[in-house]
Amino acid sequence: MLNALEVFTTVVVGVMVGVEFAVAFVINPILNALPGDSGQLGRAHGGRMLGAVMPVWYITSLVLVAIWAITGWHHHDTGLVVTAGALLGLSVVMSILLLVPINNRSKTWTPENRPEDWKEQMNRWDRFHYVRVAVIIAAFTLLVTSLG
């Protein structure tokens, strides 16, 4: 049973990492290169769509890792799992404090109502997101390593 939980959790976290990596290094660069207001409109739509899904995904990942750590407490690699959980917890805190406030503003923007500094706000979101992606990649790496 523990093996199934470990694999399921690793897959859930891994797919989440893949989505966030793609947002940072594929989707947003594509949107930023679009002409006119298309990129800003695309980011607003992405903010609405992913803003609804990702909080559930992050919390579910954190809960699964916590269950894994508790269930496998007696195993020698539990420290890796606990550290991965701490990193996922950090990513949730980062999201709530740094990324969600910007996302909540930007998902309502249109070319008519966006603030003058909207590009700076998007660049700030991107910088925070790069750090968050690094944190969740580290968490995922620890989970994979603990499977070994």
C-alpha cells in the first residue's frame, strides 16, 4: 500500500511540476511574444483557468506527501520526504503571499482596465514563479530520490 501511495504522490507532484515548468518556460514566453494585447489577454485567461486548478493541486500534493511521511515514518528515507513536504509547504506560502495577489489582479485585466505598470507586475510574477518552480523541482527530486 505504501508503494502505491509513493508512486501516486510522485506522479501527482511530477505532473504539477511539469505544468508549472511549462507555464514558466513555454507558455508565458509564447504569450509574451504575441502581438498587441493578445499576450496580456492570454495571461489573464490563464490566470483564471490555472488560478482555479492549481491551489487544489498544490494542497493535494502537500497532503499526499504528509500522508507518505507519516505512513512511512519508520523508513530510512523519510527525511527526504519530510524535506520535500517542507519545500511544498514553502511553495504554498510563496503562492499565497507573493503570486496569488498579483494573479488575482491580473486575471481581471483587459486592455481597457489594466494598470500602466501591468508589464512590471507580470515580470514580478514571473520572477516569483521561477523561484517557486525551482522549489517544487527540488521537492520532486527529493521524492524521486526517496523511492530509490
